[in-house]
Amino acid sequence: QVQLVESGGGLVQTGGSLRLSCAASGSIFNINAMGWYRQAPGKERELVAAISAGATTYYADSVKGRFTISRDNAKNTLYLQMNSLKPEDTAMYYCAALINPSWGQGTQVTVSS
């Protein structure tokens, strides 16, 4: 199976920005839809953004207008640019395929008020 490694999380203040990266072990972005998920303590895992092999994008209402998903096929890397961060964005963020996802270690995003 494809191995994915998330990075780029950290601690930021409300209104700040972060860019998350997801490095893949294989050339998956041309054949698979990929997404960024997040999970906060006590809450269900939530799909926040996705991008298809044809570059169609999806955003959850809670992040639309603030987050941007993109991919670099040459670098085999998925990105999530997060702007105007809010405390409610605090969660562990994971990248995974939309079909048959597997979960890695994730990267922690913490937004202080």
C-alpha cells in the first residue's frame, strides 16, 4: 500500500496560517482522489478537503474560503494551505485516499485564542 507522511503542523495564533504537506511513496495523485481529514478529541474524523485525479476539489463548509488543497504530481506531494485559522481548527490532520483510506501518524495543528 501507498505510504503517506504528513508534516507542517504546529502551534499558531488565531488568524495565522500553516501549510501542511503529505509526501507519498508512489505516484498516486494521477489515479487516486486524495483528501485531508482532521479529528479533534471527542469528535468524529472529518473530511475537510479533497482533490480528485482530475483536479476537482471539495471543501467542507467549515473551511471553505480559508483552506486550499493542491498537489504537485512531480513531487508526489499533497498540500493543504490553511489561512485565517480558528481555535476550532485545532485537530490532528491526516492525508489519505478517499477510497480505502489508511491512517498514518498525522500532524497536529493547534490554534490558540
